[in-house]
Amino acid sequence: MNPITKSIDLGDGRSITIETGKLAKQADGSVMVRMGNTMMLATVCAAKDAKPDVDFMPLQVEYKEKFAAFGRFPGGFQKREGRASDYEILTCRLVDRVLRPLFPDDYHAEVFVNIILFSSDGIDIPDALAGLAASAALAVSDIPFNGPISEVRVARIDGKFMVNPTFDQLEKADMDIMVGATMDNIMMVEGEFKEVSEAEMLEAIKVAHEAIKVQCQVQLELMEACGTTKKREYCHETNDEDLRKDVWAKCYDKAYAVATSCNTNKHERGDNFAAIVDEYKATLTEEELKEKGSLISRYYHDVEKEAMRRSILDEGKRLDGRSTTEIRPIWSEVDYLPGAHGSAIFTRGETQSLTTVTLGTKMDEKIIDDVLNNGRERFLLHYNFPPFSTGDARPQRGVGRREVGHGNLAHRALKPMIPTDYAYVIRIVSEILESNGSSSMATVCAGTLALMDAGVKIKKPVTGIAMGLISEKKGTNFAVLSDILGDEDHLGDMDFKVCGTRDGITATQMDIKVDGLSYEILEKALNQAREGRLHILGKVLETIAEPRDDFKPNAPRIEVVIIGKEFIGAVIGPGGKIIQGIQEETGAVVTIEEIDGYGRVEISANNKVAIDAAMAKIKGIVTVPEIGEVYEAKVRSIMPYGAFCEFLPGKDGLLHISEISWDRIEDMENAGLKEGDIIEVKLVDIDAKSGKIKLSRKVLLPRPPRPERPIIKQDNGNNPEA
């Protein structure tokens, strides 16, 4: 065993080490990457040959965090790791999106990349190391790969950029961006921001790329040390150049005519493209089709792609006839679903989202129990993409990675605009009813509309747009496309989604499918995206300009009161007796938690009367009795010497028999009081030693006048009548 180790200096006292040759040696490639106490193993295995008729890259990336890495037991009855969490799925996608475009176009063997977090102290964020680990494992293998790549996170804290910040540092950042790149080119960007400018985002990408170049250079040195610069030979495609030329000669002009016909109907346009290859295949015999059918389909795909691209680059004509900066027609509507707390339809071209907002209480919070992330989420966004949205006749099999990724992007875009410490738990659900380009951006727009319809006082409305790119090699001739179609995404070179308010970007996601994306193109795309976003924002504000003044009648009402930490126990009571009693008596739902040394009490109900009643009881519990104050009290018990009265929840005082009335009362039977009576009393004294409280009722009653005494005149000898 002779392990090889390389080190990357991050320049701030931290370093990353990559070790190979010690663990998982039967895999085609394996490395252990370590940063501080964070350690993850990445392995890669590739099939020796491609499966028959496979003409794509069958790559599968898995990222898994072991609970033992942080000294924890998994939750649930099984007490073992189960299905991937959303965080693990999102990390897989980050890695997959950078690796996939860099495998050779003609390499079709199955490739499995597995990344496992084995150690962490909760300080460093592991997802920033996953891309580096996966690429290093490929680097030390003989699997063909046009890398290396790496990924880093860049955060801006107090105006300064930091590469791969810790969890604590990220909490203070106004910018969180993940960038994946090769030595020369940006391949992937994903991040969330607090309304930053396009120039600031571009600067962060440049900082990330400089750090990535260093990490790629170390991987090249690792390849040299391992002797893996030469990759395995393969032959996964059997081509027929004469057939390729024939398909191009007989189909290209027809495909170009369809591409420039400016047909706005997606399915009709698709049928017209399909008819061309069907017509070509009809000229062949059954035996020829059986032998060459898959090759014809592959070659025609290239024909269709080139026709669409040339139409844009040479004539400026997009498939649906729009200019490169034109946005498809938009219409939207709010309050469409009467039973929802908020709802909206947003339609842009042939993409449509029906989105709902549901308002809930603390009891509706999502519990997060990941390896390194434990807590609760109060703002949820779920995205659903049923097959009928694209006219596909197939069953819907639950939520896939795509739904998780698209929902996460919309979530990151809208979350900064939710008011801080908002009393309600919010759940947005976007149902995509039609799709032809950027349904995630439709979700952002529909989410903004539905939030305002629900009466949520968002800080600012957010909209999003998807940008595309058609370019020739080295970027000498290119076109940046606003509001791309599904075909422009599939056949183009870039999918760049940008979300934000009028004042800045809140979230972004970019995937590049070609080499050679310059910062000039990136800057143009960002500026063009801003113009498109503002156009869409104007359309959204035509539908609803600001949040409604009040919630819908069927929405729950919530009020929050902050109390001293010392009163939490008093509100809860022994065994929860007090808080349960408040809920039973008022019909409101009351929850309480300690936050930053204070008690946060949340009261919710469907009517204001119940909330006010519960609020009065809680305020009574936390109110400190004051001498001289007048209270409404309830007679709890009658004693021979007076009555004990509850003047604040849980606080009793003695109303002595002598303090009931100005008239003398001989015994309590004649006092005119019974248990359950509500009377007004005044707190007249609190014993300093015992804390006993003395109440008086008579001081609040009019004092009867004193009886007049008879006047007796005295004889002083001068009174003649004496």
C-alpha cells in the first residue's frame, strides 16, 4: 500500500487533502478528500462497454451522508439510513450537472459516481467538496473524461468574498453561490442572494473560478503521480458516414424550413419535424430500417439541431418567430381557487403553473432531521410536474430529482422576500399544467401572485426568466435568447435561470453545455435577463399590484406575544394543565417555545374572539400584580372569613369579609357572593414576606354617608331659654 496524497492550500490557514491508493481500491477510481474534520470518499465505476442501442451518457451520481459522520443515530424505527434527503438530492444534482457535459460525446458506458460523507464536525459545509471529490476519483481512474473540474462555494460577508465558508460564516452572508468549472470554462452556477446586482454576481463567479483553477491543477498533478493521464480505449458508436451524409442531404433543407416557419404551436411543430424523418424512413425497406433505424434517428437529431441553430444565428428567427429578446405572451389570474388561502394562475406562452398558498401554524412546520442540519422550516415550496403537462401518456411515479431541484430554485428565489419572523408557516405548491420552457420560473411568478393573493406582506414581488444561448465554437458568433422554449433548452448551449426583484437578483441557476463561455457572453446574458425580468414583473403587477389588506375568510388568524423566560413554565403549567385549559376554554390553539432567552407564544384560531380570549388569559399569567390596580376577579372558594378570588390567571388573593362591603357583614352566608361570581376588586396590599395578596371590593363601592349626630346645646348661663 503506497497511498498518494496531494494538498490544496486555501490561503486562509485551511487546506484540502486528496488521498488515493488506500481505500476502495477495486473501484475504477477512489479518493478520500479531507478538509478539517470533514472527510468524504468518492468512488467511480464504469461498465466495460455500452449497452446495445444506447446513444446517451448513462451517468448516475449518488451523494450520501452517514449519520455516524456526526455521531448521530438515524431517526425512525429502522435506525438506519434510508432514502436520500432533499439536501443529498440537491448535492447530487450539483455534481451531475458539471460532470455530465464533459464525458466524450461518443462515450455511452454506464458510469456510477458515489460520494459518501464519513466524518464531519458540523463546521465545514460538505457539499462544496463533493464536486472536487467526484472529479478527483475520475482523475485517478482510466475512465474517459474531459476534466478535471471542481466546485466551490463563494459567500460575501461584510463586503468580502470568502471561498468555502463554514456554516456559521454562511449565516452572515448576503450572497451564497456554488460554481462548477474546468480550468478554462464555467460549467454550472447556482446560488441565492439578497438582491445583488448583475455585476456583483459576475464578480463572485470570477472569484470562484480562480479558486477552481488551483484545485484543477492539483488534480492534473495527481493524475501524473498515479499514471492515469492515458484513458481506456472504447468504441461505443458504429457510424455509417454515407448514411449520415444522405440523411443530411435529404432532410436538412426541409428541417430548416420548419425551423424558420415561425410556428408557435409546440406539438404541431414537433409533428412537422417528425414527419421529415418519417418520410425519409419510408424510402427504406424493413430490413434496412431494422439495421439502420437507430442511426437515422441519431443523425436526424443532429440535422434538426443544426437547422434550429442556423435559423437563429443566420436569420435571427427562433422556432416560434420571436426575436432573441422577446418574451412570450403572458396572462395571469389570482383568487382562482376559492378554497385555498391564496391561489394564482401564471401562463407564459405554453408554460402554465397553477399555484396555491396555504397558511399554517407552528404545528405545521417541517421537521428537518438531516445528518448536519436539524431544525424546522417555516417556508415550504413544492413543485409538481405531471406527465400530462407535456402531453405524455405515462403514469406519474412520485417526486423525482428534477422536481426537487426546480422546487428548490423557486424556494430560494422567494424566501428572502418573506417577512422576518413571520407568524405563519407558509406552503406554496406549484402544479405545472403545461410546459414548454422554464416551468420553474413560472413557479416563481405564480408564487409571487399567490402570496399577494393570500395577503402575505412580502417585501417585494419576485419574477424569473430562463435565458438560452446559441453559439459557434469559440463564441465568435452567438445569440443570447430570452424566455427559452423547451427545444431551445434541449438543442441550445445554455440554460440560465435568473430570479429577482426590481432591485436585484435573489436566485440563479445556470448549466453550460459547451466549452468556451466567455465573461462577455455571461454579462450580456445577465443584463438581457434583467430586462426580461422587469417586463415580466410589469405583467405580474397588472394582475395584483400589492398584497391584499387582509387574509381570506377561511385562513387561520395568528397573533404572537413575547413573554419573559421566567413565565414560560407558568403559561404551560404543571403537566401542561394551564395551556391545555386555555385551549379548551377559548377554542384557540396555543404553542410556546423559548427563543433567544424569551418565550414566543403563538395563538391561532379561525375567529378573533377566541384569539382575544386566549390572549387575555396569557397576558394575565405574565402580568405582575401591582398594588392599586383594579382587576376583574372570579370567586374561587368561600371561607368563613372571606373569599379567595382569582384576579389574574393562576393568581389568587383573599377578599376578607371586612373588605366586601361598607356594611358590616356578620357571616359569609349573608355576603351575597357565591363561587363563580365575577366581581371587580382592587389589590390593596402584598405581604412582603409571605407574598399573600389582599384584595378589597368595598373601596370600589360608593361609601355611604355617615349618619348625622343630634346637636346638644350647652348652658353657659347666657341662654335665656336654658
